[in-house]
Amino acid sequence: MDFNAEAVCANIVAWIRQWFEKNGKDCNAIVGISGGKDSSVVAALCVEALGRERVIGVLMPNGEQHDIDMSRLLVKHLGIRHFVINIKEGYDGLLNEIKTQLGEVSRDTTINLAPRLRMAALYAVGQSNNGRVANTCNLSEDWVGYSTRYGDNAGDFSPLSMLCVREVKAIGRVLGLPEVLIEKVPIDGLCGQTDEEKLGFTYETLDRYIREGVCEDEVTKARIDRLYALNRFKVRYMDVFPYEA
């Protein structure tokens, strides 16, 4: 399937400009910087659209982050203003209080608390800096629910939600991002596994299935379909009772 990365990149840049004209004229773009391809591409797109002076990066380690040098490389490459907000004290304090009240918590609770706190931090930075928060999820992740509801899947505008991983990488190259950021092995930083290890299939396989409808392995196809069905609720607004007065 042909993908014109140059044209799509230009269209996203134009869309970001139009979105800010309508929803935050003269506001800043607030981008959580993980050091991976998605946040790197979103930040670079915002710089192209708004200028580096209107883009603020936020690095949010939870204690020690072994790959934070990738985040620092990105903000230096783009020349954008940034803050480092360590969420560990808040994470530990809230988790301990929850454990005190509940007795015990699930593993998923401990995993998903961090991205929800990071999103709270992004909105705090945004409210104090005339900002609008960028969502950095891509289509491939959203397709199988590989995001945290009201955590990394939140935001005010989303440049990449209709693009799969291979397309995001292509746009990163159009934008001239360092290859080490584009090809950095995606690790969620939450459970100690790479994305693909946790999913049980590669993004290459998933992207092909999304764009071409092809997945030769029936077990993998069934797993993707199951994840898709289970996680549709994450990418829509909350269900609302349809009362009519």
C-alpha cells in the first residue's frame, strides 16, 4: 500500500495549525516526551506547525528512567523548552494510600497509575503555560488497546491516531528526526516488557493486518481481533444514557 509520507506530513502540520486557530489561538502545545517515536514525531510536527517557541516538552520519569537520554536528545534536537517532572513521590504516595485502604491492588492498577499521573502532570503544565495537551498514541496501539484510558490515550488533539507504526516512522524520517529515536525499541516503561513481547505479535504484522487485511497466522489474527473487540471502549468518549426530555 502506497503511503506518501511527505504529503501526509504536510497535511498534519496544516491540521495542527488549523486546530490551534480554532481551539487555542496563541496557545502552546504540551507534549509528554518519552523518547520513543510517537512523542518524538508529535513534538516535531508541533514545532513545524507552531514554531519551537510554542512547543513545551515534559519529561516524566518515575524515579530513575534508564532511557531518559533519548528524551533529552529529542528536546535538544528540536530546541524546545522542557520540564522534567519526576512522578515517583506522587506515585508512591498515592499507591501506598490506595494499598492502605484496599489491602491489596492488582498488577494492572500499579501499571496504569503511572500514565494517569503523567497525564495529570501534563494538564497541570498546560494550565500554567497557556497550553493544549497533545495525545501521542498511534492507530496500531489504539487498535489493540495498548494504552491507558485517561492516561496516555487522553489529550486535546491527536496528530497520529489514524496512522499505524510504519507510517509514523516514515513521517519521522521526513521530519529529519534522529534514526535512533525512530527505531527505538518500544517499551512501555511500565511492566518491563517491550510492546511486542506483551502483545504477542510484531507491529509489522499488526500494521499489515490493519492496512491490507492480511494475517497468515490464524492464532495471531484471532488474538488481534479479540483485543480489538475488547478495547473499543478506550477510543470513544464515555457511553452516555440516551435520555431525551
